[in-house]
Amino acid sequence: MPELKPGFLIDTTLRDGEQAAGIVFSAMEKLGIAIALDNAGITWIEAGTPVMGQEEAEAMRLILDAGLKAVAFSWNRACRQDIEASVACGFEFLHISVPVSDLHIYRKLKQSRKWVFDQLTRAVYLAQSQGCCVSVGAEDASRAHPDQFLELAELSERLGAVRIRYADTVGLLDPFSTRKIMSDLAIRCSLPIEFHAHNDFGLATANTVTALQSGALFASVTAAGIGERAGNAALEEVLAVMEGNDGMPKGINLAATQKIGCQVAAISNRRDIFYRV
């Protein structure tokens, strides 16, 4: 069982960040980014999705064999093949993601909420049977009723998950709605909340900082803010705001994270994101 590291930032550059159009990291580039994040003091690294194939799995093994101080973990759907692929790589901490909004469950998947809960239960039990620790992701949480998110959180707690991710999957929140939602959920939620923002309206960093100020204990970020569609909250931006408000966590090197942003922008050959760093 991996040690549960302190620290509120969960870097997902290597997973959600790589979903940005035109960005593909080689195995050695992924390893280099993971080592740089670890050296900068980031304690949680979402390394990737092993079930994607042999090349991805090999990159994951390189990261796990690097002796990082950070917890490197994998992203998984709630299905056997994903869990088995992550376990085969050697992961001891797994993130298992399921939809929570009616739009995703009924319209996208054509399934029921019971089906989703059953899938999650089987997946978590399978991961735990292999000695793994689990966090749960609530996809499209910002388009679900808060009680639906809480219902998933309660199930996740009963199953033994250590935290739950509130995903603003389509980036529709603003700082005012984020504060209202997080303030309410943080009081009522049975698990620590991780806030996962998307930048469709340019508010990912603002929403992430607001969520942390409103009761979320963790937040997803990416170097230079890369990610699916318009991207995610930028690691270096969130830290800069926190430093300016005397909220910089001990052990994180802001200058080093800014260099990682430049490193990722250069590797990605994305001149449009250099301005962020």
C-alpha cells in the first residue's frame, strides 16, 4: 500500500495534459517530466492510462521504476481490463473514473445509475484485491445535481476510496458558482474533494484557486495548462496565486514548476502556450 503523501496539487500533465490536440509525449519525455515534477516537490502525479497500449504501459513502468518520492498513479475506467493493465504495470494507487451526470449516464452511455455504481463497486474491489489504494472520479460533476455527487461519494467511502474528484468536465463553472458549490459540498461530502477544472472559458486557474479556498483539499493541474480542448488549470499559475496569498505549500519550488511549464511547451512545440510560463 503506498504512503498517502501530503500536498494539495495533483499533476495530470502526463494524462489529461496529453489529451491536448497535437501533443504526444515519448516514454523518455514522460519520464523526464515526472522526474522534474518530483524534484519540484509535487507529491501526486497522474502518470497515464496503461490500458491504452504497450507503449503507454512501458512509459508507466519507467516512471514507477524511477524511485520518485511522489505517488505516481494511473487513470482507469471502471472495468476489469483497465484495472488489470494498471496492476500489471505495478501501480499501487489507482484512480477509477465514472460518470455522475444524467447526460453522461443516460444519454452518452445509455445506462442507469445503478449500472454505474455496480461497475464502480466491482472495479474498486478488484483493485483492492490486488493491494491497491483507490480514488474515485466523478465525471461531469458540474452538470450533475450536488446530491448525485454526494451519493457517489458516500458509495466511494463505503468501498474504501481515499478521495473523490469533482470534475468540471466541460469547463462551465465560474469562481462564484465554484465557491457556492465547493463550500456546500465540503461540509456534506464524506470524502476529501479534489477539484478538476477545464479552461473552456478561461477560468480554470481562477476556479481551482477558489475551490481550494472553499473547502476542496486537492486540485488537478497541468504544466503550462495543457489539456483536452482549451486545457486545464496551469500548475505554475495556481502556485503563483497561492504564493501571492501566502498560501504556498512547503516543499514546492515555484521557479522549478515554471521551468517545467517551459519544458512542456518546448516538447509540445506549442508556441501558443509559451505566454503562460
